[in-house]
Amino acid sequence: MLEIAGTGRTWLLSGPTSSYAVHLTEDDELLHLHWGPRIALADAEALTVRPLPDYWPFESPLDGREEYPVEGGPRFARPALSVRTDERRGTEWRFEAYEAEGDELRLTFRDTGLVITLHYRMRHDVVERWVTLTHDAPDGTGPLELLRADSATWTLPERDGWRLSQLHGRWAAESRLVSTDLTYGEKVIGSRRGHTGHQHLPWVALDTDATEERGEVYACALGWSGSWRIAVAQLPDARVQITGGAGYDDSGLLRLAPGESFTTPVFAGLWTDSGHGGASRSWHTYQRAFVVPDADRDRPVLYNSWEATEFDISEEQQRVLARRAAAIGVELFVVDDGWFGARTSDRAGLGDWTPNPDRFPAGLKPLAEYVHALGMQFGIWVEPEMVNPDSDLYRAHPDWVQFQPGRKRTEFRNQLVLNLAREDVRQYLWEQLDGLLSSAPIDYVKWDFNRCFTDAGWPGEDYPQRLWVDHVHGLYALLDRLRAAHPDVAFESCSGGGGRIDLGVLARTDQVWTSDNTDPLDRLAIQEGFSQIHPARVMAAWVTDSPNTQLNGRVSSLRFRFVSAMAGVLGVGGDLTKWTEEELAEAGEWVGLYKEIRPVVQRGDLYRLRRPTGGLSAVQYVLGDEAVVLAWLQAQHHGEPLPALRLRGLDPSATYECRETGEVHRGAVLLHHGLRTGLKGDLDAAVLRLRRI
């Protein structure tokens, strides 16, 4: 709901439980009023008459109170907007108009040659914010350079003892949750690598005393799949602001000619008084409703052949794996790297997106049709943004990659990055991928990105810095075009695991590859961090071989591996030709069980019951009258009793039956006294299904 004061200078957006308010002073200063529990318009208007504090000349009364700080004038806080022309630098804006259309509020300001529009939209209890900048000057005027153009600045209320939570990591160890006390100064996280990165997810949460299910939490997430930055600042007067947007530094984002515009990515924020668990459930609801395509469709159980074959691929071998996958109940069979060009290793073939004639002499269509005949969908792996120097594409177009003239072209994984900011590169990829998806009944594409930007140059371009933004726009445009032309094809975002996971790419893909680490114990911590913001509906997780030959050699039971992977979108990635008949039969039972609980896991409300810190951990999903508990025991000392799991999200006055044991429990008892798991020893796990009766 959007409400506007009679003066036309105070605006209030409200969701089911929260509100957000801003006010424009007579001096055209846009001030933040309120972000928190739901209030009335009269409450917002009452906040407008509270005077700004007096400051000595060394501080500014606007700092920590301005809704979107710009560079210039009496401001010392980090600017969200920094622009320059040949004549001047900074912004001195004046209010022009507001527009309210549906659930969107637009506030427009003008400076000489620049129109700034701040956008607001409330989605449930998530506030979406973004900015449009237009170089509004006559033709023949010089360009306007955007040094920095953040999507939003979020202002927190005055509180003591703020605590900052973030998700850090590295390859194969992404999404690790860490919380620290916020101190004076700035905490900056981000990526300068050209993609979202394994090192940080673009999300922060702040609280003072919140637990998992109680207390105020403020959280923000950026929808951008390139380099980015979020800065959390505690100012000298202890006020806290969060600023974020595309690009890592302030050396130049884009240059706008007269008439050109730039729209920032969405920087979304939410408030809850239901703790970190309540914040997560709000994020999940928001993404399923407004971000993820076709989120009402449950994702199928997939099999991926990479760990079974790596680059040693043949059509007959894939058919053997497909038969075994179908026999255990898999619904989607995916051929990973090695099916195209001269791709017999990672040294060649990237960029040549046609089937290898020695391995697939009749193309992919016969294998795809065979997989369909087995009752499964068919998928493939691609890495369109990359090229090997040993490829037909690179030999024909060495200028299509990112490079600095006169410098060595740095290779990671024997590959270079194509410049998707170029229209000819995007058109080539469109023709290749559209032709590929039209050549065979392909239902699914795993889209990988296996290296960072290093030599991000664009020789011949007047403003080569634009590559950092335009590459991402090129990626989005290509995905959007492919989805429109092939609406029945699902896409997965992958970047060496979880290197490109954000609200921007999730608006164009159906799921993400959470991590290259498939060890079931390591995955528990990765999945816990991932769940802080993203729903199980998009979190791909595989069951692979034991010992885990890809990473740490850990030995674990099929039970533990399956229950770990069943917390998201279940997949299987082991070498099924080496699994025994007993293992295949057990796997079939687990797949069948997952299909039963899948609607609850992928669409239900998530409750994190116990963290994976060494002993018993568990998560719970609730959808309607059904609940599912996934529990894991890492290790148990002799004589150490296991605590009961206190469940959440149930009706205390209702009765629930546990389908595994047949026991009947009162909701109040489960909520306050808990449920016994029956786990024991090391690396044990269980699935417990409860149904209201």
C-alpha cells in the first residue's frame, strides 16, 4: 500500500507487517523517516516535524538522515551518486515531481543536464529500490560520467550495539555465515572480479539482539551479477547507513551521451521482528513470488554425468548412465562438459558450440530422444561467456575477448573471457545457442562461468570501463532472449559452484549450483548460509560417490548423503556404473521419498532448528498441514545424550502423526518439548514427516 500526505511531500509504503517512509523538506532535502513496524500516515507526518540536531561545522546534519546522499554540498557521508562533466563534479538537485503508479513510487529530481528518478516498490514486506539516471542535455553537449551510481542507501534507526551478519567464502566453501559487532567506520564487502563471486554474497543483515526466531532484523540484498559493493557505515554520531550498487570502486561506471539513461539494479531490503529465521522466510516468499521464474513448479530430480565421466564422454556411455538414472527415479538427465567441439580436455573447444562429431556423430538429438524415451528430460552444460585459445572461434575472432592492448592475455583454466558488451559477440552466441536448442529436444541448460575478469579491456572503445556493466547487461539480454524463444527450457546458473548467485541472475534462471563441494557434511554449513536469503526451491544439491574423490576423501553413508542433498533441489552426480545393486535400490527409495516431500521442501516455510556446528543439526519445512524435518548427526561422544528437536511453525492446538514411527504428538508438545530423532554415532541422518490429523 502507498499513501501520500496532503502536502505531497511525505510518502509511506506499507506491507503486511512493515512500513517505509520518506519526506521532502522545503529545501528539497529528501530525508529518511521510518523503516520498521507498520505505522500510519499520521505517524510518518509526526516524524517530519522532529528537528534535525545542531552540529559543529565539522559535521553535517544531513549525514545519516538523507535518503539518497549525493556528492556535493554539506555532506561527508559516502555518496550514493557521484557524477562529473567536463565543467563540474557533483550534484545539486531540486525536486521536480512524484508519480504513484500501482504499487510503485517514483521521485524525480533534476540537476543541470541530469534527471534522477528514485524508484520504490513494496513486495510483501520487501522494499525494492533502484534509480534511473538520464543525461538530459541538448545534442552536442559533452558526456556525463557516472563515477558511482548506487541503487539505494538504507538508513537504520538509532540503536545501541549493532551486529553485522554476512556470507563470506571461497571456491568450494561458499556462503559461510559470520556475525560481528559493528564498529565506527565502514565495513565494505563486494566483488571486483566481474561476477558476483564466491567470496561474498551481496547480502547483509543487522540486528542488536535478535535470535533465530525473535528480535528485529534489517536485511538488504543486491540484484546484480557483476562486480558490486555494499558498504555498511557507522557514522560519528553512531547512526548506521547501508549503501550498495553495481561496480566496486569509484573510478567510473558508465559515460552517458545526451539522451542516454542508466537504470541501476534493484537493492532490496526488509525489516522483521521475527529474528533471522523470519527474515529468511520473508526473503524466500519474496523470491518465489516475484523473482524466480515459474517458482510454482517444483524442480525435478536430476542426474549429472560429470563426476562419472569428466571429459571422457561417448554417446553409448551416456546411454548406460541414463538407463541407471532412470531406474532409480531420476527425472532430468544432464550431459556435462565435453560434448562439443574439440573438447577432450579443458584446453580446447570452448566457444565452438556444436556436438563433437566423433562422440555424437548424429548430434545430440538421438541421445536426447533416447533419454526422453526413458521417461526423463534432457539437459546439457554450456559456458557461453568463455573461449579457449585453441578453438575455431578464437582463431577467427581473437579480438572478441577482453584484453588490454600490448599486454599478456591472462588464461585461467586455459580460457579467456568473451566481451559480451559487444553486439557481434552476443549475436554469435545467440545464433549458436538458439541453433543448439532448436536442434534437439533439450529441456535444461546448465550455464557455467569458470573464471573471473582479469584483463578487462576493450581496445577501440572510447570508454572501455563500460565493459564491466555492459557485459552483465549483455548476459541478461542473452538469457532473456533465449528464455523468450525457448520458454520450456529451464536454466541453471553456475560459476565454478556458487560464484554467481544473486537476485539479478535468479530472475532469469530456475535454480543455481550452490557449490562445487558435494561433500554432504561440508554442504550443511554452505546450505545454512545460502538459506539466510535464498529458498530451497533454487538450491541444487547432489549425492555423489563415497569416498568423496573430488575434494576431501570423506567416507559417508548413502543415507547421510541423500538427506543432506534433500534439503534443496535433489540431484545425483556419482558414477552409477560403480554403484552396487543394493546401493541403486537404496538410492531409488531415497529418490521416491524425496518426491513425496518435495512440495514441502521447495515451497514450504523453512525453520533452522539447530546449526551444523559439530553435533546434531536440523532444518524443518512447513507447508499447510505437513511438516518435514531433516536431521543430521555429525558425531556423538560416548554417553552424550542427543537433545530433542523443538519444532516450529506448528499449530499448538493440533495433533500431528509422525509417518516414520506412527507416533501421535500434540503440537504444543512438539513446540515446547521437542521430537526425538533416534540418531546415533557418526554421520547419521533422518527424514521425519509429520502430518496434521
